[in-house]
Amino acid sequence: MSNKGKVISLGCFLAVIIIIFTSVFIVLDKKETDNANSSKINVDINEINHQIDSGDKEGAKKNLEQLADRTGTSQTHTYRYIAMGGTCLLLVVIILTYVYAYILRPFDRLEGFASQVAAGNLDGPLNQEKGQYFGKFTWAFDSMRKEIKKAREAEKTAIDNNKTVIATLSHDIKTPISSIRTYCEALEANLDRTPEKRAMYLNTIMDKCDEVGRLTDDLFVHSVSDMNQLSVTPARIDFKSYMAQTVELLSADDKVRYHDGLSDSVYIKADPARLTQILENLVANSGKYAGTTVDIKSYVEGSKVITEVRDYGKGIPEENLPFITQKFYRGNNVEGIQGSGLGLYICNYLTDKMGAQLELSNVYDGETCVGFMGKIIFDIA
């Protein structure tokens, strides 16, 4: 039985007791009064009759009034007992209502709250004023609920971030491995016709092996960390010199063409290794989805250094463009092409961490889409 049912049962029991005792007192008082007044009434009646017979009407009238007062007094006693019993009933109702409302009902709420928490529902608040009885106690339980919910949300976020980091690094490992395979195929096809080109191929393969090593180190470190701990260390670098060295590593089959629009050395603040990841991802995406030549162009515009990576494929559907930097998102025109939907997300994340901007758009000739372009925009340092 609930606390409310118990209070009602107790109230009914006390009400019955009060009614019984009140009735008993009324009956006993009436019996005692009747016994005490019975003989007196008979004497008064005889005296009144005698006074009437003797002609003493005034005396008879006076005695008759006294007799009526005694009868009324008996009735007054009865009303008093009824009033006292009613007052006791009212007090019982008030006291039990107070006890239930301010003492027992909070425990009912706490019991229901504990059941909800045990069932895993942490969204239902336990509303209770701290100034009420046990208010601080129940308030502390609600605070505990909030902390548990916050801890679970933080845990879920950490797990999701951890999965994202592992997926991101796994995706990045594929890019240099693909480059290694391309250069190995170039060696197998005897494209290294000069000692210099052969040395360049071998150096590139070794550089890519080193890059795979760094990425696997990241994968190990961040398998127990979150995305915000992915190391990005910007430094002031000579962008013209950096691009001259990096573009040679982006393709072994001459499908990547670099147009240097930088007249002089220009400096930016970036992490060279992470910037290489960005360029590799953009080039790899173009090679995978467009299958065309990729043009890279660097130039200065005002206080900005801009690098464009452009292919000549079918682009990305315009309705997909606002979402392509989201995790695991892929355009609806890539059916049958294997991918994880992380490449552009990684590019966007790393550029943001370096304080740069990434702009992605289709290239049009009139109303015809003739390619896709990614712009990396740095401030001149």
C-alpha cells in the first residue's frame, strides 16, 4: 500500500475512534443527567401542580422556567460533545494532510525517481524546494542525476570522438600507401629512365613509408584520446619552397600539374605535415572520383596566400555541397566507388586547427559543371 493509502486508512481509523468516543460520552452524560434530574423533575412537577392548585401562578411559572432550563442544559452538553468531536476530526485531517504533503509525499517522489534512475532514465527532474522537509536531501539526489547524465554524455562524446580519430587516421594511412603502390608500379613499368628519376621515386617511397609510420603512431596514441588531441603544430614556413618540394611527392604519373603563381618567397603559419595531408587528400579525392588531371595553383591575393586544387570531373551535386565536410558524408553521385566519407572532413578539420580556411565548390563553364575545386586560404605570416 502506498503512503497516501496508509494515511487515508489511518485517518479513517482515527475518525471512527473519535466518533465512537464522542457517542459514548454523549450517551453516558445523558444517562447521568437523566438519572440525576429524574427525581428532581418529579418533585418539581408535584410542586408546580400544588402551586397551581393553591393559586400561586407566579411561583408555578417560575418553577416551570427552571425545569425548562435544566432540560436545555442537557441538550447543550450534547452539542458541546459533538463540537469537540468535530474539532478533533478536523485536527486529525489537517495533521495527516500536512504529514503526507510535507513528509511522506517527498519520499514517494524520491522512490519513483530512484526507480527511473535505476531504469536508465536520467531526463526526469526531481522537483523539490530546498526549504521543505528533506528538501536538501532530494535536491542532492537531483544534482546526482544531473552529474550522472553529464558523465554519460561526456563518455558517449569521448567514445564517438575516439572512433572518429581512429577512422580519420585509418583513412589517412590509405593515401600514402596508395602513393607507394603507384610509385612501385612506375618502377615496375620502367618509368624511371634516368638515375635522377629513379632516385626521386625511391626517396618518395621512403618518405611515404615515414608518413605511414607517423600516422600509425598517431593511431596508437589517439586510440585512447579524442579528436581535440590530434596534434597540429603550426610553424612559420616558406610556402613557395614548401610547395616546390611537396608537389613532386603528390603524383608519380604526371597527372598533377603545379602552377606557381608566387613571384617571391611568402611565409605562412602552418603545420607542414598536416598541410601535406590536406593536399594529399584533395588530390586523392580528385583521382578517385574525377579520374582526371589535377591542377594545383598557388598565388597571393591581398594579405592571403591561396592554393587551388582543381580537377575536371563532374563535380559534386549542389545539394550535397553544404554537407560534404561532415563526418562520413558522401555525395549521392559516388555509387560503386569505395570510400569512407572522411577525406574532406579531415581537410576541413586540419585547416581550421591551423587557422586557415577551406572553400569547396564546383567549377562551371556557363551552366555546365566542368570540375571541382578546393581552395586553401592562409594569412601571410
